[in-house]
Amino acid sequence: MRRAIQYLGVCEQFLALCSVRGQFPPPPTMPTLPSPIWLLTVYGYDIMTRLEYKARITSTFGSILKMDSTKKVTKKLAGIASDTAAWVTNVGNEYGQVLISVLTCSEGAEGLSSMAAGLMRRYRLAGVPPPQLIYVDRDCCNRDGVSKTAALFQGWGQLVVRLDIWHLMRRFAAGVTTESHELYPAFMRQLSLCIFEVDSGDARRLTEAKRSQLEGKHGMVGLTDAEVIQKITREEWRLHCRRRTRGAEETALLIQDLL
């Protein structure tokens, strides 16, 4: 009974408050719209602030380029942009900087002719020497002597076209039944060792640093070089050691022995 009386008392106060109409101030007056001249002026200032960024992007060059195409980005396009492009092609330099990135409907000379012409024009207008070498994922060779990539960049007559090493390894792995095979990672690892070698000086310094770390922090004393090398992670090899190719003759012999 006590709780019912309390509830009815609260309801009575609530109804009394609702019976009084609230006083609301009138809405503010709408400000006058700016003139078209003012809008164009603001738009012009906004464009001028972006010119510096465009200049920085288009001022990236390189003497060794790498061109690669992928479908992974275009598959993520949704809405109106869905199915508007099939390939994303990126061109980077030896420092990992991206020179240009385009969306195309086809891969090869048909879809990349405008990109190649614009890239050659950029070098020419900036007075920068043309690149000496370009790595590609396809169209690097031709029995007639001129590859499709060389014909695409015909303005750079001295440009050397080579197949990227990763895609070269993929050519060897094409004969494997499936990538999920238990021997596939081991085969690719051995194939990488046939092509690349670690700088001996960097490897020696990394081994000494790892030995000092194991002795100081973990108390592991008296380890052999082989045991220390086993403790070095893959990320440490990539971070502290430079890699280089072994050379055509040595690589061919090692791959032949591997196969």
C-alpha cells in the first residue's frame, strides 16, 4: 500500500508538470547565403593549398623501377564504383616510393599506355634522366626481341626490362600441385636460398650481437655458432642483414641441383 501511494504521488506531480506548456524561443533567422564569387574564391584557395601536395607526389623519380598489377584492391570496391576497374597497377622506385598508381579495366599495354605516356612525360618535363631498369611481373620477354613492356615505354630506349625475382620463383612453383602441400614452404625456402645470399659481414655482426644478448639476458653461455643462428628470428635477419643475388651462373647451378 505504501509503494502504491508513493507511485501515485509521483504520477500526480508528473501530470502536473505536463499540464504546463513549455515556452520555447523562436528559431534563429537563417543567415544570408554567400555570393557565387565568394564561393569561387574559397574554392580557389582550397585548390592552391593542394598544389603543394600534388607537386610532392609528382616529383618522385627513380633510376630502378618496379611495376606490378593486382586485383586485390579492385575486389574491395563497392557501391557505384563496383565493377568499374579490374586491375590496380603501381610503379615504385628503388626506395619503396610510389611514383604512380592507376586503376584500369585490363592489364597490359591496352590499359597502361596512358600511364606509361604520362610517366615518360613527367621525367621529360622535369629534366630527370630516364630509369635504367624496370622489374615487372609479366611481359618481360619476347622471341621477336622487343617485349611488350619495352614497347610500352618506347620513349626510354635504353630501359632494361627484367622479371621480378618473386614472380620468377612463382614460375618454378607453378609445377607444384598445390600451395597447401607440406613440402611447398620448404621448396620455396630452398629456392630463395638459391637466388639470394646474406652479406657475410652483416651475418657475422648479427651472430655476435645475438650471442651477447643470449649470454646477458638469458644466461646461455657456451653456444656454438650454429646454435646461435638457430635463435635468430626471421624478422631479425630481415632487419639487420642485407641480401643480394648470387649471380646468374651460380643461381642456375644451385636451382638445377635443387630440381
